[in-house]
Amino acid sequence: MENIISVHELTKSFDGNKSLDGMSFDVKKGEIFGFLGPSGAGKTTTIKILTGQILPTSGEVSVMGKGPKQLNHTSHLKHIGVMTDSSGLYDRLSIYENLKLYTSLYDVPQPKEKIEEVLSLVDLNEELRKPVSKLSKGMTQRVILARALLHEPELLFLDEPTASLDPASQRWIHEGLRQLNQRGTTIFLTTHDMEEAETLCNRVAFLHDGAVKEMEQPRSLRRKYSDNTFTIQLDDGKTYVINQGKSGAGRAASLLETDRVTAVYSNEPTLGDIFVDITGRELI
Ligand SMILES: Nc1ncnc2c1ncn2[C@@H]1O[C@H](COP(=O)(O)OP(=O)(O)OP(=O)(O)O)[C@@H](O)[C@H]1O
């Protein structure tokens, strides 16, 4: 599949300290790509370079065929969306008025219909007359996502879109992102949240000390780091770790024949376990 982003041996130094140190990865057109790393790993710095807010120190960067110096050109920005913490919403204006301003800026055709459509994607249709100053954090994040959806960007960047949000807002944001992705938008998101990465992302990159340490589909990563066993639990609470495949089949069959099995569960590691395995650090 075609790469929409490719990054090779990227470095970024601030005052002589390397925040990114030989970072390489690519994002395929049409995928939801998760960029996972603990605080300080370099996620925001990478997004800033990919969205033309800062320039790299060295290395190659291509976003939709454009190099680092072209990424802040208006003609390019029309094709991308960026959702970060700094909202840029007008507090005294209503949700609807904020989105209306944005549709004018981006020449969105049929603005009224489009605003209603994006607000229903994030379940805010009932609130459209509310001023932004009266919204909860979760609602504000949903408005920011709705705004990013208005011009249906080809590529959307999100920096921790659901950090410290309530579960309902998280769900609406995930749903909005899935729908947008189904319509063809490639999504690049950073997160600390392994569950979010697992449910939402086609591929994830694990980031540590300014470089990518692993890049795979979540399912392939779990298989790769699996010890290829599963566990059988009996009614007295005793557990038996069984090898997958032929070598464990006889043992599993004899346990099942006892009629005392209460649970069978997988021992595949979670993405969080794998991250600790690779980096020796928790992803928090
Ligand atoms: N403008 C700057 N000046 C100096 N150092 C910076 C600057 N921006 C980032 N850094 C440093 O670069 C490193 C990576 O920061 P970055 O914000 O990219 O991490 P992050 O993975 O996004 O972290 P978080 O999850 O906490 O947002 C950190 O050590 C940070 O202090």
C-alpha cells in the first residue's frame, strides 16, 4: 500500500539535547496508525514536525509527498486536520457558531448540513446552541474533533485525543474516528492508552528514547511476543499452563475430560506487557 507519511532517520535537538534520535517509520494511506510512548518519548515533537510547526535537525520526512519546509503551506494544510490540546475555539460563541466560522475558512460546501452531520457523529446535535465556555472537557474535545471532520481531511493528526476523558466521550471520539477513517481519512494518533491502540489502530509504533522500537499490527505483535501457551483452570482454582499445538493437546484433552474445567484463557501478552518487555518501562 502507498505510504502517506515516511520518516527516515529523523533527529530533532533542542539546545543540544536530542529529543528524536534516528526515528524511522511509515504510515500507509487509509490506515489508523497509533504512535505509542511514555511521557517525553517524543510524540508531540514528531507531530509538530509532521504538521510543519517545527523543522527537523536532520533526516528525511515526507507527508503526502511534501518535505518539511512545505508542510506549513496553506495549499497543503487544506488536506490535513490537526487535533491537539490547544483548542482554538471561541469560548463565547456557541458550538454551531464556532463550526460555522470554520466552514467559511475552509469553503465547506453546504455548511449547515455538514455541521449537523459532524455533530451527530460525536453526539452533540442537541447541544449546538451551547456556548463553548459551558462545555465539559469531554464535550470540548468532541467539538474539536467535529471541527477536524468538517473538511474531511485526507490525513488527520491527533495528539492524545481521549486523554483524561470520561468513557462516553471516549466512545464517541472512537466512533467518530472510525467513521472518518471508513470515508478514507488516514489517521495518525498518539496515545498512552493501550486499549485505545488495540481497539482503534491497524498498526502501532512503540516509541522509546526518541526512536521507534517496534512497528506492527497489534495482533501480530501479541503473537510475536507470545510464549505460545494457554491456561486451563479447574473448579478448585488450580491452573495448568498448556503448550499450544500438538504437544499440549493430550494434556488439555485429559483435563477437559475430568469435567472440572471452569475457564480456559489465553496467555498472549497485552500491548502494555510487550512495551515493558522491549523498553523496560511502563507506558505511563
Ligand atoms: N521546545 C522545546 N525545548 C526544549 N525541549 C523540548 C521542547 N519540546 C520538547 N522538548 C523535549 O523533548 C522531549 C520530547 O518531548 P515531547 O513533548 O515530544 O514528548 P511526548 O512524548 O509528546 O510527551 P507527553 O506524552 O508528555 O506529551 C522531552 O524531553 C521534552 O522536554
